[in-house]
Amino acid sequence: MSNSLTQRLLDGDRRALARAITLVEDDRPEGWELVREVYPHTGHAAVYGFTGPPGVGKSTLIGALTKARREAGRTVGVLSVDPSSPFTHGALLGDRIRLTEHFLDPGVFIRSMANRGALGGLSEAALQAALLLDAAGRQDVFVETVGVGQAEIDIIDHADTIVLVLMPGSGDSIQALKAGVMEIPDVIVINKADHPLTDTMVREIRGVLSLANLDGGAERGRWRVPIVKTEAAHDKGIAELVEQLDAHRAHILEQGTLQERRGRNLRNEVLAIATSRLRRQLEDELREDPEFKCLLEEVVQRRLDPASAATELLSRRS
């Protein structure tokens, strides 16, 4: 890896950052080498993960937050993880239209990435791209995942603060009230809050949080998950959201849980990368393996069940 690219990245050069993310996204060895070189310089950015059903306005919300952070003099990196295009395997939606007002601002770096079919809405490369944004000196990193609902839990694996974005009057939002998703947010945003059902939704969410014992209660030191009403398209509620994001960061720093979170996140990231690579390695090894084809045929013919076939496959490899 060229030392000049590494140094330019660490100096905050936008073109070097773009090149580095492309190398990682293309799974190039020099990309992984670059990540290895800059990793000791990471850990300084505040990483915010935004999740929620499609259509709730996550991109608009991030655009409004980016504007607020820039007005406060902070540099921003935005990673939008999109569904993979079946044709190019690139980011189907491209760079988000609603973030275009920030494209020419040198203090903002925006990148759309394909999720490459990752079930939880995030790809292996996206995790590394967040590290590269951190190494390049971006003070706030906003990661927006593809809205796939409850399978999206892996956003928790690499953000310091998790923001769940919902909207009133949506069946998808009611689905998101299920415990699997409601256990992960640190801040809940109800966007498009000019809707007549907004207050009803706030009551529903408070009820779910209370039942799940996530409202903080009277427990000392416990974070009470706030519900913030916004109209991101009109910059309404953004100041309060910034206030709550800052409050959560101050809370985890005060409680000493930021490093604990990051330790857990990095452990999960190591396991996720190892699992992904083992699967690819296994697929490559078995692609033309005649014994594997025979084993699959046994499963197809209902003479062998999938779990037994998997057990036999693993015993052969060991």
C-alpha cells in the first residue's frame, strides 16, 4: 500500500478517503492493508447508527442533522447502506438526493454503499468504511442502514448511539414496535410528526418501552430512551434531537460504558468478518466438488435432511 495514500487519508484528503473506501468495497488486498495501517488512528469519531423502516425519512433527517453539526463547526461523514443492485452490485439508490446540498462542503463526506445482501442491512465493507471516515478525521459519522425492519439489529454492532426512526400512520412502524427492534435504540425519533396520529404513536411507544423496562424507570444511572418528534423536511425538532444525541453521548462517557460498548462491538465485528470469510472460503472450495454435489442431491431427493448434510460436510472438512 502506498504510504502516500495512507498519509493523505490521515490528513483528511477527500479523494484519498474516496479511493480507500472503493478499495475496501471491492475487497482489494491493498484496501485491507490500508485499514490495518490507519486502525491505530481510529476511535475518535462519534458514530451514530440510524435504522428504521423504509420511507420514514432517515436520509432527510441525516441531512438536517448534518446541517446542524456543520453549523456547530464539526466535520461529518455519512454512510448510506443501500440495497444491492442486481446488475452492478453497486448502491442501487446512489448518493442520496436529499443530501445533495452538502456535496460541495469539504467538511462533509457522503458515500452510498451496497449492503451486498447482508441480512442485517450492513456489509463487511461498510464497517471498514466507518473506520476510514474516523481515521480521516470526521468527528461525527452517521450510518444509515437499509430499512429491512427486524433483521436490521446488526446496526448495534458498530455504533456508539442507535437512533430508531419511525413515522406515524405506518404499518411498518407498528411492526417496529416489536421487542426485537425496540430493545436496541438509545433515541427514538418520530419523523413526519405533523401527522394526526403522532401523539397516539408516542403513547404506544412509551407503553412498549415501559413493558420492556427500557424507559429508565427510577433505576440509578439508567438511560431513559427519549422520544423526539421531528419534521426533518422543515428542520423542526432537529435542535432537540441534537440535544438528546449529545445527552446520550455524555451519559455513556459519564457511566464509562462507551468503551464497554465499543469492546462488544469490535468483538462482534471480528466474528462477523471471520464468519463471512469462512462462508466465502467454503463456497469456493465446494463449487466444483463432486462429493458435495452428491451430498446435495441426497438432500434434494429427501434421503438426507439439510442439518445432517451440514454435519457431514463439516466432519469431512475437519
